[in-house]
Amino acid sequence: MDVGPPPRLVECFRQRFGDPARIYRAPGRINLIGEHTDYNDGFVLPAAIDLSAWIAAAPRSDRVVHVYAADLDRTTELSLDDPPARAASDWSDYPRGVAIELERAGHRLLGADLVLASEVPIGAGLSSSAALEVAVAWALLDLSGATPEPLEVARVCQVAENRFVGARCGIMDQFASCHGRAGQALYLDCRSLALRYVELPGDAAIVVCDSMVEHALAAGAYNERRAACEQAVRILGWRRPEIRALRDVTPQDLECHQAELSEEVYRRCRHVVGENLRVAQAVAALEAGAMQHVGVLLHASHVSLRDDYEVSCPELDLLVATAMAHDGVYGSRMMGGGFGGSTITLVRPDAVDALGRALQESYGEAYGKQPRVRVCRTADGAQRVL
């Protein structure tokens, strides 16, 4: 669990702005299963983790937001009365986009001085961007005298990433950062946003292995996958008007109309349709304590992401194969948007250290560098800390 803000954050704020600061945090997330289903109105099973984006903040008397990113040693500012007409295509689009979308949602914000620092590694598939967005939204609303509502914050932050960053992400990452609970995963219906918390068993540790291969979700490959899903919905919707997203498509629908889809689009759909089923099966297995079955489903998810959705890479495949061959591992898969990032492995607690060594050895031999192995613990969602 988080024990407090990075000491440098408070000192940095004092040096730059002088005023006493309020402190906010918003966690990154892991996703046990349910990848590339959220923007298809499907089902996901994320959990907030004990790595957070942190913000030290104080209100201003004007309507200007000053932001200092301590990790980058970069600054930006935004006049809420005269916001920019277009994105800057750099890190500043995250806080700027959030502030502008909060105003569009009807909130009259005060200006603010913000210092940002994050423990969530960039490009590792742990939702560093969502954690930053949620922390900024939480701070700006609280400083302006509004009570942050988790669902509204998640929605606003998703819109900000879609419009200002250009990543057509679903709502899972922001939702998990807002709604997380220690010891529990979030079984989320991404259409209705109905949520059920699922207790995570104590006999399984969550090991995240960062391949150190950075991905860029705003780049074309992610958006191409989403476009393929939307194309399939348009085609299948001619046959069944009730199909509004791939979550409405059954395996039988897909087989019956396979000839109407290109081979590539068919495989994209097969992943999403199958993944939605795997999420429901994983929830049932977790609630029954059937960890071996959960592990089988995780690995099936990886195979589908690798072969049908084609978002894995050789580095991730090696990490998964190494984990699956290790004693005490229930299951392993790539996690996140893909093309790099991390794997997630469920493993017996007594096998964690040996698994970490095996991952580092096999990866080092193959690629001449060390992956970053972490045991992630679940955490509560966004909050004001001080």
C-alpha cells in the first residue's frame, strides 16, 4: 500500500510555490483479464495497485493552472478563460485536457499550482496516463470546492485522453484508478458501468514483469485494432440490428457470418468475443477458489492476444513462456494495449523469488538487458491524502 507521497514532491512544491500544499494520489492498475474488450462495450477485471501518480497542489486567486512535472523537469500553464484550441502533442496534453474537459462538464474551476510526480512507470502497461489524469482531476475539483465523484472523474478523464492525447481508449483504466479497493478486483461491465467487487485470494501473488519495451498507444496500431472492431459491428449489424458493439456478438454469430468479414477482421473479433467469455469464467473461478482454472484462462488470453489480435511481441512472448514453465505459476499473459509493456503472472507466494530470477535470467540471455520484476499489491482508488 502507498505509505505517503514521495518526499521530493512536497519539497519541490515548497521551493517552487511556497504555499502549503494539499496532496492527492491516484493509482495505476493491473488487469487480470479482459484486454481490448473495454472499448467494445465488454467486460474487464482490473485492480488498482500500490503505485500511484501524486500531486501537490494549492489554489490560486486567478484562473491559471501552472503545472510542473518533477519527473521531467518541465512546466506548462493553462488559462482556463482562454484554453488552447488544439493539443500540444506532448506530456502537457494530459493535465490540460483534464482541466478543459472538467470545464466542459460544467465545473467552474479555480486556478491552481500543481507539482506532479509518479511512481507508475511509463509504457509498462500499468496505466500511468490514467493515474495522472485522475490525480489531476481529483486535485482541480477539490481545490475548487467540488466533491470528486469517481464515476464522473473516470468519464471526464477518458474523454480527455481520447480528445487531447489521441488514444481511443475505453474507460477501464480511469475507472479502476477511481474505484479501486485493496484486496479486490473490479468486475466491470464497460457498457452499463455496473460494478461488482471480486475478492482476490491470498494464495496468489501478482507479479508484473516490465519488458522495458515502451509502447505508444496513441500510435496507429492501437487505433487500427479499434477501427477493425467497429468495421465488424457495421457489417454484422446489417444482419442483427441489435448488435451495437462486439459485446453483443456471440461465437455463433461470428461463425455464421465469417465469410462477410476479412480474415484479419474475423480474427480481431474472435479475440474480443472469446475474451469476454474468459472474463466471466475467470470471475467464477476466482469466487470458487479455482486458481488453476484462472491460470488456464490467463494463458488462453495471451495466446489469443498474440495470434488473433496480434498485439504481443517477442519479448512479451518470452516472458510468458518462461513463467508458464516455472513451478508454482498458475498463469501468465501480456497485459495492456500491447506492442511492449508488461506481463502479469499469478503465482504462489512461495515461488515469487524463484520466478523473478528465472524471468531475469531468460530475458537477459535473450536480449542482453534485465526486465523489471515487481510484486504488485492491490490498493484503494484515488483520494486526497493530506
